Amino acid sequence: MKKILFFLLCGSLMFMSCKDDDGAGEVELRYDADNDSAPALPAGTFDAGQRFPSNVVDNYVGQKLTEVEFYIQDKPADCELLIYGEGDATTPGTLLYQKNVDSEVSANSWTTHIITDDIEIQNEDIWIVVRLIHNSEIRSIGCDRGPAKSNGDLMLGEGETEWKTYRELSGNVVDVNWNIRGIVTP
């Protein structure tokens, strides 16, 4: 009996030691620092996004965008995740992925969404966008203290057709980056 237990223990140790490390080789696409707050946004639909230009993602060509993390302070009425391909500097391109993530979102916490169809990184821009639907004024999408980095605070408001930075929308008063992060794996 001791021999059987010994072999089982050795086999278990060998199996566990050969396992890949969780997160090995992962890279975070992000502009933000730690969550600080969330701006008050009125009732309506808002797309909060980040654009990662080709010169940012070119080291990861052939790897896959497998997860997106984002911080929600107050839970919106509805929440979707959208990933777009290359468009231009102010407008995303083709919609590559869309998923309603409302059931995954909780107030005052990070949401990690696993992308069901991995998106292969190309040598072109990728936009990661969180769509927020508000029934009243709330503070939904999390942000850091800033200062804002280029492409870190993009927003498309209710009925708008042109993406702007949140700095522009706030009259250059609010200088932050959205708490949105893409996880790329080999």
C-alpha cells in the first residue's frame, strides 16, 4: 500500500510540475493605471474605448486577444463588449466581436470577459470598446487619475457619429484613461 501511495504522490508531483504557468507569455494592452473613479454620465448609450494602433500591437502579430478586463463602478442598465479592427485614427473599422456582458458585470469591480472566438492580432489597429447603456445619470466606466494618454479615453456618445476624447467632451477638465485592458496570449 505504501508503494502505491508513493507512486501516486510522485505521479501527481510530476503532473503538477509539468503544467504551464497561468498567464505565461500574456501581455496586457492598456493605457490606464489603477482605478480611481468613474465620470458621471447621463442617461443614454455611451461607447468608452481604447485604440491600440498598429505600432503598439506589431510585436504581437499572430498572437491572440483572448480576454478583456474593465472596471465598472455603478452597474449600467446594459453592457456590451465590442472589438473592432482597423479604421482610422478617429473611427474604428470592421466589428470583429460583439458580446452582451451584462450578466458578467458587478458594481465596484473588475470584469474579466473571456473572448469566445479568439481574435488574432494583425499588424493593424485594434479597438476595444465597452458599450454602456444608462437609464439615469450614473458613474459606470472606471478610470484612472490620468494624465490621459493618446487613445486611452475615446468616447462615442448617444446619437454622436464622431469619436472624441473624454478630455474634449469635458472641455479639457477631465484628464483620465478608461480602465479597459486587452489580454494577448501566444
